[in-house]
Amino acid sequence: MSIGYKVNVNDTFHFDIEKKDISQLDAVRMETNKFHILHENTPYKAEILTSDFNQKSYTVKVNNNTYTVTIANHLDLLIKEMGFEVGLAKQVNFIKAPMPGLILEISVVVGQEVKENDNLIILGAMKMENSFLSPRDGVIKSISIAMGDAVEKGQLLIEFE
């Protein structure tokens, strides 16, 4: 049995999702971040409210209930099992845009000391707001964008000292 993902919901519920489970969902995209899902003849309205790609964390609203969901794939689990998870996270020296979008907010300035998980930037993309949190404690060395800038995938946003 091949496990596709380990899912954590609200730091309370933990379960495995196999790839075949995903293929059995009947999901229709209604808008960019809104979906109609049918699972075992039960309909669900789902909306992705926020996403943090670095932490693989999402805030999802399903039938008017809001959940914080983190997802780990096989590689994430293997890295954690090998004990490299913390070490790798501390090596991040810059943040690049994972997708094209518009800079909606910059919460830091050059020279500012930040702690891990401090809010750095909010990027608007595909009608969603994506918060970028600091991957580590550090000092902001440079900010390569300004509020309102359009950015491309892979563009440098923030560099740490």
C-alpha cells in the first residue's frame, strides 16, 4: 500500500491519504480557489483561504468550517526520518516567488531582526493571499521588491544575512 501524503488537521487529527483516495474524489473547480467536491455521495464546498508553500500549510474552509492543514509527502517524511528537517530549514538564505503574483504587503525592512515564522510578505496570486513566513531566525539583508510590484516565478524577494 503506497501512502501518498500524511495530513495534519488543526494539530489534532493525523491521517494518511493514498494516491488512489485522491483519484476517487470528484472535484470541480468553481473559481480559482473554490471547489465543489463529491466524496461517497456527500457534497462539500471547499475554499483555500491561505497557503504557505514553504511550510506546506494551508487554511481551508469546508462547508463553513475552517481548518489549518499541513501536508507532507514521501520525501518530506524521509528527510524528517533521517533527522535533516531542522538543519535544512535553517540554511535558507533567500526567499523567491513560487509563482507569479502581486506584492500586497511587506512586513519587514532591511536590517530588521526576524524570528522563525514571523510574517515577511503577502503575495497575491490567483485570487489568494499567500503569506511568506520567515524560515529561520535572522536579519533581513535585502528586499528586492516593493509593495504593489508584479513578480515572476523564481524572482528574488528577500535575502537574509
